Amino acid sequence: MDLSGKSTPLSVFLLGEGQSSLASRKEMIVGGKRATLRLFDAHCHLQDPRISALAPHVIQSAVEAGVVRFAVNGVSEKDWHIVKQMGEQYSSVIPCFGLHPWYVMERSPLWLQSMKVLFATTPFAAVGEIGLDKGSHGKNIDFSEQVDVFQQQLLLAKELERPISIHCVRAFGEILQIIQRNGPFTSGVILHSFMGSAEMVPEFIKLGCYFSFSGFLTSMKSNKAKKILKSVPIDRILFESDAPDALPKCCPDFSLLYTLDSTMLHGHQHVIGSADIDFNQQRKVLNHPANIQIVLKYVATLLEISEEELAEASYRNTMQLFSFPGSKVIGEI
């Protein structure tokens, strides 16, 4: 997530399935009929200046790869209008408006009023990305200000009966207490890119939370990741790309790499082998929603269940979560 305004038409990488084209959606046989594996990107930032110019192509290629819906999360007043436009332009995009903790000190005096107007004029929008951050970035931002802004947005989400996507870095105890104090949030809460402890999962479940997993999970030690995953019921699992961030750590037996560069604007796509990228530098490489396939495969392996079962469960979970009154997807499950 970068609001610097620097557009990066290069270095957008996609992870594909074996030797097949990314445009070939994975299929399976269900009850004698051929069905397509569907995924819902529960949290991404297609409005990010690094990839916003490529959004039409990114959405198209992701849909062709089986990622058919996207919850696009705003992070500050600077990008809410772009998120709104995407939600109005693309039937597959669920717009979400939120003030991210990194940007709370940049807010205007009328930020909350502006947000309320956006929700009034965008009945199919959810709330996010909001939250608390005590990490390397967030520690430099006044925590009391973070908490105040977070609580105001939680209460707005409760009033509007919209689901919430929460950013949390080293503040799970505080998040838990604030949700307990201000809840219940009957429309649901997403703990996005969840990497919290397995021990806290039951308490969050009591509060109606869902746990969304991104490529960041693949950078954890597998035994720790497995412990977290085993603590989450399958009916609370979601998948997200967090694109253009959170590129999955590549597993050589999983994938080739597909690059999308400036020539993509003219409809071209390139394929490279996994040996052609230095994974020590992969944090500088931009992520794509289609890479949820890699996260799905990784999680299914750790949970020892089929990709098909997990994909269907996560898709159903996300559709139910975003089926609030006024939503684009209500009645489609």
C-alpha cells in the first residue's frame, strides 16, 4: 500500500499453475459436471498508485485465473474516490472505505463526515482498511490517535451494519479489547493478513471474526503457520492477495512466474521461470490477486485437505460476509 503517487508499470509478477497459461482457470469434476474453482480476494488495493493504471488488465487476468471478486480497500481520504469509481465501474469489485492507521495523522477535520457521505452514496461498500499498528511503521504514529480513529470507524460500521476489514500489527490484545467493548459487530469482522497467535483465535471467533490469509503467511515457519491454521474453523477462513503487497514466497514445485510490465497495456504477457527472480528481493516485486491460488495451495497442504474443498469454503465464507443489505453479492451464494 503506497500513496506516494509513484506509478510502477513494471515488475508486477503473477504465479501460475505449472506449464499452463494464467488465463486457464483451474477446473474440477463435481457430480459428473465440470465446475470452475472460484476464489474471492477478501482484501486488496487495486487503487494503489503502483498498479492503478493496470487495474482493468489485472482484474481481467485475475478473473480468468478464477479470482472472480475483489474487496478493494481504501486507506486514506486521498484514495477513497478512486475506490468508489472502481466499485461503480466493475461489478466484481466491492469497494471499502477506511482510514488506515498509517494515515491517521494526515486526516482532515472533516474526514469522518466525508466517509459518511461516501457510504450514503455507495450502499454496496464495506468498511476498511482500518486498525492499529505498533510495528516498525506504526510505532511512529501516536497510538492514542490510532485508537480514537479506529473506534470511530468501528462504531460507524456497527451503525451501518457493514463488514469491517482490520489491519493489526503487534496490537491484537488492544484490538480484541476494543472489539469486545464496542461490539457486537453482527455484520462480521475480517482480521486481514492474519498472523496472530493461535491462542487468541478462539476469543476472536466468539466475537464473530473471520481470518484472512495472504502471501505473508508463506514467509512464516511452516510449523507456526500450521498451528495458526489448525486453530481456525474452515467456516472462518478467507483468502486475500493484499495486492500489490504480500507476494507469496515462491515454492518451486508450485509455479512458474508470469510478469506483467508496461507492454501489458498493449495486451502482452511474459512468462519466466522461477530461477529468473531473486527471491531475496521479492518484497520489491508487486503482487497480483491471481496469486491467491498459491496461498490456497499452501494452506490446503498444511491443513491436509483438498484445494477444491478449501476454495469452495473460503468463497462461500466471503460471499456470506459481504452479503449485507445493499451489497452487490446478496442472494448470489
